[in-house]
Amino acid sequence: MRTKKTVPEVNAGSMADIAFLLLIFFLVTASIENDTGLKRMLPQENAKTTINIKKRNLFEISINPQNDLMVEDQIIKLKELRDMTITFLDNGGMAQGQMGFCGYCQGERSAHLSENPEQAIVSLTTSRNSDYAFYVSVQNEIIGAYNVLRNREGQRLFNMDYESLVSNYNKVDATTSEKSVLKRKIVTLRAMYPQKIVEPETIYH
Amino acid sequence: MAKFAKKKDGDLPAVSTASLPDIVFMLLFFFMTVTTMKDSSLLVQNTLPNASEVKKLEKKDRVIYIYVGKPTREYQSVYGTEPKIQLNDKFASVGEVGSYILAERAKKPQELQNVLTTALKVDKDANMGLISDIKQELRQVNALKVNYTTYEGDAFNNLQ
């Protein structure tokens, strides 16, 4: 006579306890870390370089210890900074037909703002006692101004925002051929509005 | 005649706990994916400022962290309330930043040594003097890629 043998079932009742233990371990040892931020490049360290640039191509921003903002010799609110920076960068003051004429600029082409975006330099001077938080806000507005312009040109040329081009480029599942296409577009836009932000000790002569 | 057996009153059916492990495992996996391991405990206060034009730091192995802020309460009696720099697990002076960066860079694999980013995790109450000194140090060791770590938010909230 054959008896039907059954495999005894493993008791899974303590599974929940084990999982809870693991869960609590991870809760204790882990932390959600913040990893977003403003990306900036510092200038190269080379001894005492002075460059001569035209004053119209320099957009001077300074922050004093009381966290007031001075742009081109007038005190302004932080909210106005982005628009002022855009006006400066997008001015394209070089006359048509001359070297360095900016065809894609939509600015007012005024005579005392930048000649073209490649020449345009934003200079940011801080005092030692200014707040870091305020400095970050100012940096944010400057980068924002560049992004607005790059987005505009991205829409015009490629029907796509600069920022979405960059985020597509950084996607993990992008293929190499897609990436090279995206990279070309990104480089084009960056060359149109190169970020030139300096934090100098400026000398006047 | 109805043949339904009358239910005995009073005893509730037991709730099945068979799916409990699944739920807990789900939670566990959630936490495992969204968190990272703590590598150094903070000795300084670290409330980051807000910014809207942020980029994500993509690869964790290419980042060197520098923390700046007031010492936390338990260290204030020893180190005072002026903002300090924290490198790894201890306080440091500005002069040590350069050698710290070089040491960290030497620890990374060769092919990553040129693409490292320095993440500056600076408390919003710090002032610019210390930051300029750190930046100067970074320039001297040619660590030019910098990320001012911020929360994603409205930059105008920093003013209050």
C-alpha cells in the first residue's frame, strides 16, 4: 500500500519579522540625501591676468554686506535681475554687416549694452559679509537668464527646450547615436549664449 | 426547509496576515532605492538655500563633499558659533581644503580623476567670506567643477 507523501510546508510566519528587522536597519542607517544644485565652473588659477574688455560688454553685479544688489551703478530688486541680465545678453549691439553681428539676438541693440552674446561677460562681486543664501539666489537668476535665452533658441532651431535637451542627454536609456545628435544641439546652443560669469577683483584704468 | 447552517454568533473571522511580508518587503525595497547610506555624520548645521535652476548630480562616485555651517549645538561650546568647514568627519580650517581635495582625488580611479565635481553643501546662514576662501583653495588645486548644493525651490524664499 502506497501512502501519499506530502512535503511539509515551511512555516513562513516569521518572514514578516525578518523583513521588519531589515526595514528598520535600513531606516536607521540610510538618509535621503539632497543632490541637486547649481553647477558652476570656477576660473582657472593663473597668476595675475588682466584682460581688457570694453565696458559695454561687462555686466557688473555687486552685493554689499547688507544684501543689497547693485547692477550697473543702480540699486535694484532681485526680481528685476533676470530681465536685466536677459536684456544685456540679448542686446546684440554690433551693427549689421560688421564682424560679430548677432543675427539671432532679439534685443534692443542699444549702444551701451553688450555687442554680442559671445563678448558679454557677467561679473559678480560679493562682499565678505554678504549672505551665502543671497549669493545663491543671484547666481540662480543669472543662470536662469542664460537658460531662458537658450530655451528660446532651442525652440526656434530644434523645437525643443535647452533644458529638455540636457535632461534627455542625461537619460540612462539614450542610445549613443541619439546622444551624439543631442550633444551637437546642446553644444550649438551653448556656443550661442556661452556662460561667462566671472567673480573678479576688477581694476579700472 | 432552509438548509443554511446558522452562523455561530460572536467569533470574527481571523484577518489573514499572509500578505504582511509582501507589504513589508515592498516598504523595504522602497527605502533601499530612495535612500543612500550615510557616509559621514554632520557636525555642522546644514539648511541649504533654495534655487530653481538646479541640475542633478548624476554620479555619486564623482563627487567630493564639503560641508560648511555653524557647528551643531553639542559642538558650539567647543568650537563657537562661527561657520566652520567640515571635511569627512572632522572640522577643518580653510588651509586644509586643498590637501583634502588632493587626497580624495588620489583615492578615485584614474579615469574619474579629471571629471570630479566638488559639492559645496553650505548652510544658508554662512557668509561669503568663507566661501570665497574655499573657492580660492579649490582653484589652487585645479578642482574647478563646483556644485552649490541647494534644495529645489523658489530662490526668492532665501531672502527672509
